[in-house]
Amino acid sequence: MSGVRTLEDIDNERDDVLKDREYMLLGTSTWIDIKTLTVNVQRVGNGVRIDVWPRELMRGYEPLASVEVPFSRGRDNDSGGGW
């Protein structure tokens, strides 16, 4: 065994470390890479907007899909909310 890790090994290790976790958006937006896609999660006005892009293309292109949902559509389990 050469001790050299492949990209697949690294991806599998990262998947194991990050699976089954909850995350809280502390700022106003974040980018998440998922296989061949890049997802932009944004806090907007009184809700959240999610845009899905191909991982290779972003500038000058429209997202593949977008959704915007007001917080009022969700269930409030936490009065603190972090936002």
C-alpha cells in the first residue's frame, strides 16, 4: 500500500465526518458543494432562498433551480432561532 489517498477516499472520509449533523447559518449565506452541484443558501427578508448551480458554472448563468420560502411556512421549535 502506497499510503496515497485518492479523491474518492477523501470524499468518502468527508461524507462520514459530516453525515447526520445539523448546521446553523450564522451569517447571511453559505455555499455547499454536493457532488456535481453547488448550492447557495441565503437568508433573505423574512425567509430563506436556495439556488442550485452546476459546480463548474456560476458567473453569468442562471441557477438550475431556485426556491424561496418564508420562515412563516416552517415550524418554530426554537424561540432563539440564531437569526
